[in-house]
Amino acid sequence: MRVALVTGAGAGSLGEATAAALRSRGFRVLTTTRSCPVAVDTHPLDLASRESVASLAAWVASSSDRLDALVNNAGVHLDLRSRWSEPQLVDGHEVHWRTNYLGTAQLTRLLVPLLLETAGTHGEARVVNVVSKLHERGRNAWLDGRVTPYDSWAAYGTSKLALVHEAAEVERRYGERGLHGYALHPGSVHTHVADRGLETAPVLARLRRLAAPLERRALLTPAQGARTTVFCATSPEAAPGGYHRRSAPAEPSPDARDAEAAARLWDATSAWAGSV
């Protein structure tokens, strides 16, 4: 049985819908949320914690002798009102960079050996990075995690740009060995992802709850949003190393097509992750 790991699979989330869709296709699916207890096929994950990421990777390796698809879905988008004038730091890094990119990159590198073993035995394995069309707001000049002048939306976009590069580098470095990388924009999906970004704005949070029926009509459901993720995780029509929208290859931003920037980022990140 094929095995997938889907991060960020809390109730009502895109990750939960992705996990359900992969199970319907015959996968055994391992999942994470931020605060779940360790249980069969589920494990907590805090991407901003080296120890938490390492614990998850060890649990995956002990839970299965194969990993066919790593779906890096978990992430945060904070400060939706653009109120921050200075970066909020976690572990010495801007919070979106530390959580969305560095934590995800650490997890990927820890699981590469199992993914490569699976590819060698069964012919293929995949790393699927759920990014955003907002990667267009990122810049290669900020791939050190420092956005200047600071803007939280640009910081979020840069963390997603880095994940587009990460998928491309997985393909360039491991594609000939059967391990392929993919990045995708799932569409505008109605989930709880904005809740943390409105924790300090109770009035706006209440207004958003009141407007939820209209929001649900205007946005994709999690199940609809999961289609492109599942396409990248399973379809022979997905483009290895590429960016995808609406279950098809698409053109990413110009910065995302810079292979030299992607290679530099991979090397710098591996040096950081190697100190784990």
C-alpha cells in the first residue's frame, strides 16, 4: 500500500481534505496537526521547532518502511491586516520564513532518505509543496529571510517562493533517482487558515464569522482545493519540478524561474538544517 504524509490536517482544513482524497485512492495517510496527541497515523507538528520536526520524521520512519508522497501543506499566514512594522521573530527568524519555509525544508531533508528508498524500490516518490499565488509577492533578494522594508504579506510570499524553489531543487537533485518535486497553488479555499491572523482583532474575527456563508459561496471548498494537491501527488500528467494551478502545470513568477537562486537557497538551507 502506498503511504503519504500530509502535514497540517486539522479539522476543516485543506490538509484534512487532501488526506481524505488520498485515502480514497488507496493510500495509507499519516497526518499532523499542531496539537494532536500521538496516535495511530497521526502526530503533532510545530514547524517552528527543530525538535518537533525531528520527532515527526523519526515517527514516520518508525511507522512505515516506505513513503510515496510527502505533502508539505502546513503553514501560517499571520498579520492579515498588515499591522506589523517589524518582523515577529521565532527562533531568531521572521515567523513566516521560520515556519513555512525553514521548518518544511528541515522536514523534507530528514525524509529524503526514506523517499529515495521508496523510489528505488517502487519506482517513484514525490515531494509536494502547497504554496500560493502570493509567491509572486516574494523576491529572490529576500531569500535570506529578511524582507526590507518589512511587509508581512511580502514575507509570507517570500516563504512560498522559497518552497517553489525547493520543489524545483528536489527535482534537479533527485529526479533521476525517481524522487520528484512539485509546487502548487490550491486556489482560494474557505478554511480556518485566517483565524490565527485575526486573533488580535476580535471585531474583524466576528465580522468574518458573520460573513462566513457568503465566503463559503465565493471560495472553493477544502475538497475542491485539494484537487490540485492530489493531482501533484498522484497524476502522471503533473510536471516534475514545476508549479501547478487548477490541476495543470502553470507559469510561476519570474523570480521562481531562477535556477541559480534556487540552488543557492538549497545549499544555504541544507547548511542550516544540517545543524539539527
